[in-house]
Amino acid sequence: MANQRIDALTVVNTHGCGVVNTSWARHLTNGQKLTLGNLDNYTLAETVGFDTDGNATCKALSAITVKGLLVTTVEEEALYGEGDLQGNYNDFYNAMGDMVRLTIQEQYLRFEVTNFTKNAGLATIALGNVAHYDTTTKAFIVSAVGTEHVGYATAVNKYDVVGADTDFGFNIGTPTIRLQCK
């Protein structure tokens, strides 16, 4: 039988996280209320309208042909004991009903992410690779130029890989890559 407290102690470091590297990044004002399920940070979402209280709402991106907004909610860190953090950055996620911060994906916006996979045949991630967001896996798929993933051609959300094994990843103990919006 499942137990939420046991899960909280044993299922750790499983959520996507990241950091925006662009100081001029623009966010949608007042946030959006997340509907239709939970969503990790540094995944893509789309707006869906308003709830009965007038709050703007969003949901996970529905298709690779829809322009997405980057989920960049600030983690609410609780200190306890001797000032230790309540979990690592990849322990946080956005629950359905939470107000999330959405960042507009503009050309040259840079951000780092942990939720990525390599396209089949790609041995190592390097500068100059390309990526796109996959709505099925909720991850960024990295490909070599010339041998792009089958979904890359029709994807609206495309990126250049401008960093691999970044400092943010080193600091949280998880591999990260830096992407730049096309």
C-alpha cells in the first residue's frame, strides 16, 4: 500500500529544474493557475483561458506545433534545523492548482535544464547541437545538425545548444545543458 510520507522520503531528485540565464527575460504578469495535472519546472505550457475567479489558467503544452511558454516558477525553499534546505531543486514541482510563472520564449533567451534526452545516435552533447521540446516525454530532445529527431522539423519550440555540463548542474549534482531560443 502506498504512503505519501514514505514517498516524500524515498522518491527524491526526480523533477526537472533549471535556471534562466537572461536578465531581460519577460514573464506573464500575475502568473497562471495550473490546470489538468502537475508539471515540472522548465517544461513548456500553454494558456487556456480563465477560471471562475478570473485567474488566467495554463496547462502542459498539448502539441509540438503550439508555441509554448517556459514554466519558471521560483522554488519556495523552507529552511529548517541548522538552515538546511527542504530538498534539492529537482525535488520541486508545480502541482495542479498552483500559480506558476510563465516566461515568454523570445529569440536569444537562454536557460539551463535538467530534463533533456539525446536523440538516437548522438553520443555526446556538444555546442552547436539543436534541440526541440517533446510534449510526450516533457523533455528537450537534443540532436546533431543534419540528423535531427523526426519531430524537429514540425516543432515550433526550437533551440540551439550553447552549453553542456553547466555550472548549475554541477551545483545541484545533476547534468544540465544550456539552451538558447531560436
